[in-house]
Amino acid sequence: MNHLNEEQLVLYYYGEPAGDVEEHLAACEACRGAYHTLQRVLNSVDSLPVPERGADYEAQVWSTVERRLAPRRTFSLFSWKPMLAAAAMAAVVIAAFFVGRNGSPFQQKKPAAVATDSQVRERILMVAVGDHLERSQMVLAELANSRDPKHGSLDISYEQRAARDLVESNRLYRQTASNAGDEATANLLDELERVLLDIAHSPAEVSGDQLKDLRKEIEGRGILFKVKVFGSEVQHNESAPGAPSL
Amino acid sequence: MEESDSVAVARAKAGDEDAYRVLVERHSRSVFRLAYRMTGNEQDSEDVVQETFLRAYKQLHRWEARSSFSTWLYRIAANYSLDLVRRRQRHGEVGMTENAGESETDLVRALPSAEPGPDRLLFSDRVQQRVAETLDALSRQERTAFVLRHFEGQSIEEIAAALGLSGNAAKHSIFRAVQKLRRALEPLVNVQP
């Protein structure tokens, strides 16, 4: 009679398919002895102590996790639905801008009325761009302020997805600003687009070094600062007493 | 009535923060136990617990209901524990050895093979110490496979999937781990007082 090998005994101990082990053990004293030794060895492994956690351990873990999730939850505003809405809004704003700007040449308008329409169109664009910059600022700030991954890599898939969506609307706003002759806005959006593209094309999980490169790109261009300043100016103009109402 | 993990995950995916709290509270102790058995270090294990739940939150959309949430969570915890141990090794800290299974200087072989007959308490301490030393001497793959099989009750198929191995490779990692444990512990358990 062939005796059972160690692998069969291990599989049997763990309840994995191992053939007719049970029958053999009933009939073979030598294998039964070997199996009992294996049982004693593996049972002794269970004696390895795991430090006890306090009664409120679960609540403590949640409290820490919740704190660290807080910025992430804010960030989840960048899910694809709001981003699609933003892109759709961009398209509407741009369409409105051009319809207003290139309206029928045969249409006769009073000079004063034309000036007012132009101001309103510019304001619509600025409000939309302001919103776009605010969203972009959150993506950039999230990456600029990320802690270096302590071990392994950092998952930036949220930021990456958001950046990808923002690139689309950024392109539309940049073209609109450029066509409207607003070089300052177009230049800022051009710079922003390059950074957003870098983020969008990064791996979903970045190493510490890759994260540093992204930060360097953001900081080197001073884009976060420019976006903040521009966003504040837009807000300031919007709340100015003479701003035309929409 | 307590809701299942699948229901809680579905609510969490829909933005219900309380549902994620339920999942964290339900699994934090078991993730800690797994992490401790993988890393053998209390502080590292706490780190693993937090990082596991943060990563799981960010990847909730990747979880598919056909697999168990806890198995998926343990996979994240096991992978992160491995990252941690790898990092410790890079920095020359004590921990699991990369290729203990194939090494000629296998630490397990160097362990003394006989023990005097101490009293039960002392004996128990020695067994625990020997278990810890032997687990530390396993390769990363052996230790992970063994911990998932022995302590977490995962099937060989699940372990193979978690470690990206074939079923056969996962099985042999467990066999090698058990063989080393047997070699180190058999002299002790056979003289059990």
C-alpha cells in the first residue's frame, strides 16, 4: 500500500480535494500518525497572538478613515455627470456667444443695444470660465497638496478622470476666448490645458517620483496661482455694482 | 435587520456615507488581524487598515457583486501589506525574505531542532516565538498564500487569483510554507508537556 504524501495530508487538513485520504487514514496507522503530527504543527500556528484592539476600535478606524476621505468626497463632485453638464453648458455658452456675435449682418441694431449685448455675452463667458477655473483649481490643488505615498503608489484615477473631462470644456473655452480676441484668457486656458493633459495622460496610480513630476509641472508653471488670481478677478467683476445682469 | 455587504456597498456607491461606515466598522478588526499576520508589526498593521479602507473606497466601482466583499477587501489589504514589507526590505529592515524558499541559507534550517522540557506557559511562549520566526523566514509569496489559506480560510483558487498565480503555484507556495513550519515546529510539538 502506498502511503499518503505530505501534500495530500495538507490538502486534506484544509478541506481541499485530496482523493481518498479519509479511507486511507482509517486503514493506515503510519499515515494517521503523520497526519496527527501535521495537525499539532498547524494547530500550534493558531497560538500566534494578535494584539488586542480596544472596544471602540471600529469607531476609531472610521473616524480616521472619514477624516482622510473628506477631501476625496468633495472631489467626487467631479464625477462624470457634472462634468458632462459643464461641457454641455460650455457648448451652450459658446453657441450663444457666437450667435450673438455673428448674428445676421442684415439685422439693424441701435449702437447702445449692441454694446449691452456684447457686455452680457462677455459676462456669460466669464461666469462659465470662472466656474471651469474653480473646478480646475480643485483638481490642481488636490494633486499639489497630496501627501507622498508612504508605500507603493497613489491612486489618482479620480483626478485623472476629472482632468480628462476638463480638457474638453477647456478647449472650447480657449477657442471661444481666442476668437473673441481675449488673449489673456486664451493664454491662461492654453497653459491650463497643457497641465490638464499631463494629468489626464498620467497612470491611474502614480509612484512618489511621478507625483513629484506632476507637482513640478503644476508649480513650475505657477498655474495654480494664475488660476486662483484669474478666478478671483472674475468673481470680483461679477459682483461689481456696474455688472450687467443676465 | 443587518444589511448585507452587497447592499451596503450599493448604498455607499450611491454616495451614502453611513453605508461605508458600516462596512469599515464591520471589517476593521479582521483586516487588522490579517495585516498583523502578514506584517508581524502593530504599527504597520494600523497603516494597512487605514490604507485598505481608503483604497477600497476609491475603487468601490471596481467591486463586482459576484465576489465576496470581504475577499476583495482582504486582497487589497494583502497587497498593501506586501508593498509595505517590500519597502521595509528595501530599507534593510527585518522582515520576510524575498526567496527564503529557494535560499541555501534558509533561516528555518538554522533553527535548533530540540527543546528542553519547560513548563506549559514557557513552552507556549516558545512555540509562539518559533511560529513568528518561521513565518518571518517565509518568502512573501509563501507567507501570503499561507496566511490567506490558514487564517482566512480562502480556497486555493481565491489565493491564486489574489496573488496572480496559477492554482498549482499557489498550492505549492502553501506546501512549502507548511513544510518549513513543520520542520521548525515538529520537534517542539512532539515534546509537548
